[in-house]
Amino acid sequence: MARHKRGEKIDGWIILDKPQGITSTSAVNRVRHAFNAQKAGHGGTLDPLATGILPIAFGAATKTVPYIMDSTKLYHFTLRFGEARDTDDAEGIVTATSDHRPDDAAIMAGLVGFQGLIMQVPPVYSAIKVAGERAYDLARSGAAPVLAARPAQIDRFTLIDRPDADHAIFEVQSGKGVYMRALARDLALACGSVGHIAALRRKRVGPFTEDMAVSLDMVTNPEHMPATFLDLVRPIETALDDIPALALTEPEAAALSNGQPISLVQLMGRIPETTSPSGLVRVLAGQRVLAIARLEDGWLKSERLLQHLS
């Protein structure tokens, strides 16, 4: 006997403005419970200290999570100079202090070394595995996990405000897997001081922006939930707005959905100009997004089927 799935079958995205003080997993669970959804996941972890954009995928939208994880992110964070902490944020224990407070010119000079592709050592309080164990579990047990540096893409890292000598506020646009806590830690060191993140907000994840976000209170408090709360759920394809679209005919869509590649010669004149020679496209069948596909070796090849043709 087939096991009956509990909850409602909901497909789409909720763009949550995560409040401070809860984990991303807890936020997802609360939203999933509020919507009574069968399946939910998120498009990139935010630390409990952090606020801002947490994209939550329901149902079939979870298939598009990898593309959101790979997308560009935009952050604002406040760096406090003078105290290093074991977690590299305000929740940790002070491990070192410094009386040096860099001026704006020194900060601007330090920023030069954090542009483009850099090598970054993640915080020891992170989910990275070391010999099969999570780094944060090792750190909490008193061990000192040694983490290898990894590539990190920084598209933009700018000083946007200086409230006082102890604090500086930055904007960062980055790629996948960049740790803002490590960025703050390393910039402070580059400026001849020590420091940690005092506040962190994620303002954009791929196509998802602050003006699309809803509060946790709105989706979990019946008094604040709209009468038609499913209106808050955005279509699956919203996550793919940054990927060029390619429309197929009905026979082409049927072939691709059955795993058959389509010759690019057959698609001449329809391939978006913004598509790179071996780039991704979102494949449209009528008004629906059928799949994510890749242009490769003269063929259009399905990479992930999102919906089945009816």
C-alpha cells in the first residue's frame, strides 16, 4: 500500500524576511507548518544572527533550489573593530582584542585585496565537514578544526557607512558559499586590527529581493495572514528569472521531456542572445517552464525536468 503524504501539495516559493534569533531550518519548519505543505526546503542558510531574504521552496520548487543556491547574493553587514570572537560574530566568546581602529583610508586600502576571486578560510563555526564531523561540532567540543581555504567570488565589496570608529558598514555582492563572517574577520586583520560581524542582513538572492519578502509573523499569525494566503506563493519559475528562456514547439518539448537532445541547428533564431555557448536556459512549453537545459556540443540537453507534459 502506498504511503499517504501528509499535508497539502503546494508548488512554489515563499520569500521570507527571516527575523534575527532563529535558524533557517526552524524558519522553514514554521512556514511549512503554517501552509500545511507536504515538502519544503530553502535556498541558502542564514545564521541565527542574520536577517533578510530566505527563499523557501514548496513541492516541485525544491527542484530549482540548486539554481538559487548558485545565484548572486547581496548583503549588508556591520563590522565591529577591536574584538575577535570564536564564532566571528557577536554571539561568540572574545578571543582577542586590539586598540587599533583603522581610518576610512586604511579600510579602502584593505578592501582592494577582497575583490574578484579570492581564497577564504571558512569560520570554524560552520557546517563544513572535517574528517566526517561538522566543524561547529568539533569547535563546540573544544577541538580546533583546521579548515582549508576555498575559492570565493566577490563581485563587489564596498564601504557604505562609518557610524563611529568602532563600526563600519559594508555592502557585498558575492557568489555561492561566501562566508560574510570570514570576510569581516579577514578585512579587520588586513586593516591591522581584529573584528567580528555585529549585524548581517541578506538583501537579495538571485531574482528574489526585499520588496518580494513577507514577514514570519504574516505567514504564521492567523490574524495577519491574507484571506487567500496561497497568493503569497510565487510560481516555481520565479526562481529562474535570471536564466534566459527558450521556447520549444510541442514536439520538441515532448522529445526533451523524454530525455532526447534537440539539435541547436533546429533551434536557430530562437536561442536567446544572452545565453553563453555552453550556458543554461529555462525551457518553455507554451506558458509553462518545462525544464532547465544546457547548450552543449551542438545540442540542447535536459539537465533537470521541472514539470511533466500532460
